[in-house]
Amino acid sequence: MADSFDQIFIRAKQWLLSPISCRAPDWLIQVASSLLNIAALLGVFLTLFALISVLERKILGRMQNRYGPNRVGPFGLFQPVADGIKMLIKEDIVPARADKIVHFLAPVLIAATAILALGVIPYGRNMTPFIIDGGILFFFAVGSTTELAVFMAGWGSNNKFSMLGAMRAIAQMISYELPLIITVLPVVMIVGSLNPDKIVGAQSTYSLGFVPHWFVFTPWGATAFILFFVSGLVESNRTPFDVPEGESEIVAGHMTEYSGFKYATFFMAEYIGMFAISGLGVTLFLGGWHAPVHFLEFIPSYAWFFVKLSILLFIYIWLRGTLPRTRVDQIMNFAWKFMLPMAFTCVIAAAVWHYTGRGLRGWLWSLGVIAVVYVTLSILLDTRRKFAPRTYRFAE
Amino acid sequence: MPTLSMLLVVSAALFCIGLLAALSRRHAIFILIGIEMMLAAANLNFIAFWRFAPQPAPPTGVMVAIFAIAIAAAEAAVGLAMVIAVYRHFRTTNVDQLDQLKG
Amino acid sequence: MSTVAFAGIAILTLAAALAAATLQKLMHAALSFAVMFVGISAFFFFLGAEFVGLVQVFVYIGAVAVLIVFTILLTRHDVGKVRGFNWSGVFVAVAVFGGLVWTISKTKSLSIVPQQIKPVTVQRIGELLMTNYVWPLQCVGVLLTAALIGALILVMEEKS
């Protein structure tokens, strides 16, 4: 019974493929199966994108003590439809001296790479769209192609603001790619494989029946998860690291000269990048589609995945509503001077955890390694700037 | 399934296009692009010979290709740094105009 | 089927390479250079070396192509076009290509069809890197560090 709910989408796909699965040649079945996977992926994530775009505005509004959009449909939930219609009927303006081909291809490429990255994440039991042996490497390879697409957007617009925004975006993305990848290294090292299914499988056991063996509950895993999450924030250009799309600083950065549907494509690509990074964080650190306690395993696996994904997305939106924007040089300093050494420390701490036995001793030893490095970095990087006591002024 | 000679012809064509770029363009960055193309063609050769080797074969071709990619990336970085340094000094990237050591 | 795939990938790669070598506008040449690497990575996937294909996309398109476009940006004093094309290079390239094709066609032992293999797994590559190839791995690490430091020193502003 529980199994049938869990595998309901797999059975639906097999039922859809059953007319051709006996008669057609092998490659045709594979192509049809891949197309069904892609259609399902696009359907789910584009709906999630629409939903998150309105939920974000409502949550931000509530955090700012106001209602979000609440006119269109019940509780404003049809707002994405109104936004979509607005974007589609806007005039598509291309600057006269812009490079037409590059200007056109940039949003296509950004959206394509973001959606490609979604293909290797396990969404449930047996529900990975494309099982690649080096799945994690594929994710990062596709993510690093985003930088080239951002550059194409900035250069193709023939606009100084776009160019400056693109350079800032690329500098930021390249700097944070290193901590992003190095924080994934401890997980890959401990599991011994780059296959996301195997990584989820390594987090499937429970000790004492109710403490799951997720990697976030180890000291190196918790540190790596925090570093991964912050790097993911930077890679998706979200506040507090949204210098490339600063509005008050640089108009809209590399997206300045795009209007209408192309701007909607950029917007969509940013959100889908956010989903992909959150999905990867859930897979690597939060146990993928496993339940947190053993007796809750009757709830379908994809439901657990989406619950965890929603929690991470809520934290993204929460950070956007709370923190101000950081300066470009602060972002670079943070990446190279703090995050990179901490990321390397996570690798060493994971090795220490593994070699002192994976129990309580390993936990305490690796916690010690991380604490020593963290305290040393805090002392070394202290700017010794004293701040005046805070004064509050209220409107009279 | 293509034969080994077809694959070798493709990689020879890629090598010669890289040679064309390296020999006939006058911009320093194009020459570097040509060199990268030649390195990629050589990588393709390694993988092709590994694939067509009598089985069971050790994955030597794959390992050499991985190291060759790393070395090519390092060489591209240093080459581009040199192009930037030369541009700062001479304000040109046309290799025909960098002839101060001639004669 | 696989011959069709091979022909498609070969046409894509060679067309992009030719565009990168002959286009006049620098940016377009750099971008078709990136497309060429997608083609070569597709070749690697086709031949069963998936890890190398992924590393190729990661290193070349994610890093080398971005480096090249950045350098093009930092070193331009005119817009777009670069004059100068040396036609003798075309003759040399065609001659070399002719020689290579003649050599390949004369070698009878090269007209072989591959056998079925299992694609080499990432785990196998990792094992080999840590046992048989550990010295090259360390040397490549030292080389990359030296290249990084050297490149940084080359482009540092001189304080004089």
C-alpha cells in the first residue's frame, strides 16, 4: 500500500509506455522514456517556479508587515498567470547595435543549463530522471557553463552597465564555485561515488531507530552544508549577494537590455538554479528522499524530498527579506579568505571522522579540527574595527 | 559503428584546423585558440586508440587524456596572462608588431 | 544509428572549429570555440569515456573559454574586427592534413571496428589515480599551483 503511493509515478510512466514497449526497438523506448521524464520534470518545476514567485512576494510582504499580492485569485495565487500574460505581451526591444545572435542566445543558454542541472537529482525512490555515473560532476559542469551564458548576456547588449554587471556576476560566480565544489568533496569522499543515488543510499540507515544518518548531523557535514548553502546563495545571485542585479546599483546588471519574454526567461533560470542547488543540497546533506524517523517511512519519498526542498527555499526567501546587500569586495574577501580555508577544513575533518571510527570519538575529533580552524580564522581575519553603540531614532 | 581510421581522420582535420588558426591569424589570442584546438585533437586521438584497443585494455588512454586536459588548462592560463602582460606594455595584440628583438 | 550520431557530432565539431579559426569578429570566434568543445565532449561520451567528457565540459567550457573571453575584453582597443590573415598558413594546414590522411589510409591495421566495452567507471579512475598514477597526479598538482602563481605574477600591476 505504502509502496504503491511511493511508486505511483513510475507505474504511471510504465503504463503510458506500455503500448510501445513490446513492439518498438530499444532506442525508441529509451527516447520515449526520456521524453516523458523531461516532460514531467518541466511540468513540476515550472509550476513550482510559478508558485514560488508568488509565495516569495507574499512571504516577503509578511516579513515587512504587509500583505503580499492578494488581488488575483484566492489569496493572490493566480498572480503568476497575470505576470506571465504581462511578460508575454510586452514589446521585445533589442538594442540597435547589439549583437543579435549572442543577445538572443544568452537567455536560451542560461535557461537550458539551469534545467539540465535538474536532471540528475533523485526526487524519490527510483525517480532520478537521468542516472549518470558522474552525476555530481555533470551538475557542476553544467553549472559552470552558466558563467559563459551570463557573459554572453552582458556583452551582447552592447551596454556598459550590462558589461559591468556581467563581469561582477562572473567574478562572484567563479570565486564561489570553488567553495561549492570543495564542500561537496567530503560527501563524495565518504560515500565513495559521484552517483547521487548512491549518496542518498548511504544516508538511509538510522541509529537507535530515530536518528537518521544524514550527513548534516556530523560536524563536517553541518559545516559543509552551511558553506554549500551560502555558496548556493551566491551562485544563484540571491540577496544578500545580488550585486549583479542590484537595481539601485547597476540597473539590472547583465539583464538590463532584455524585456518581455527574455527577461522572464532570465527570471525563470534564476529560480530554477535555486531549485537545482537546493535539490542538490537535500540530496547530499539532508538525506535525499529519506524520512527523518523510521516509522514515518510510509509517507511517499517524493513528498519528503519536496518538504525538505520547501524548507530550504523558505530559508532562501527568509534571508532575502532579512539581510542587506553585501559589497563586492566583501563578497570576494569572504570567499577567498574564509570560505575556502573552511571548505578545506571540512575535507580534513571528514577524513578524521572516517579514520577515528565513525562513532562518538570520530564526531568529537572532527568537531575539534573544525573548531580550531574556525577560531584561528576568526582571530586572523578580525578587522579590529570598533563600532559606536547603536542609537535608535523613531519618527515623531 | 565508425572505424578507427574515420575517427583519426576527424581528429587530423581538427588538428589541421588548429594549425590553420595558429599559423594564419595575427591576433595572439587566436594563436592560443589554435593551440588549444590541437591539444583537443590529440586528446581525441588518445581516447580513440584506447577505445579501439583489443580488450581487455587498461584505461591508459583515459588517464593520459585527463592529465592532458589539466595541463592544457594550465598552459592556457599562463599564455593568456602573457598576452595581457604584453598588451599592457606594447598596447597591441598583433604578433606581427612584436618584433623588437629582431635582427 | 551510431554512424549517424558520429557523423552529426563530427560535422558539429569541425564546423565550430572552422568558425573559430576563420571568423573575423573575436567574440563570435571565442563562442564557437566553446561550441567546439561541446562537440569534442560529445565524442568522448560516444566513445565511452564519460568522465573525461564531463571533465572536458567543466574545465574547457567553464574555465578556459571564460578566460579567453575575459582576455579578449581586457585587451581590445578597437571594436570587434581584427585585420590580418596570412594565407600561407592555409597551404601548410592543407598539406599537413593531406599527409596525415594519406598515412592513415595507407595503414591497413587501422580499419577496425570496436568491440563492446563497459564504460570505465569513475571509481576505477579514482583507484588508478591513487595507485598507479599517483606520481603524475602530484606533479600535475604542483604544475597547476606553479601555473596559477606564475599567471598571477605576470598580470600583477608593477608598483614602480
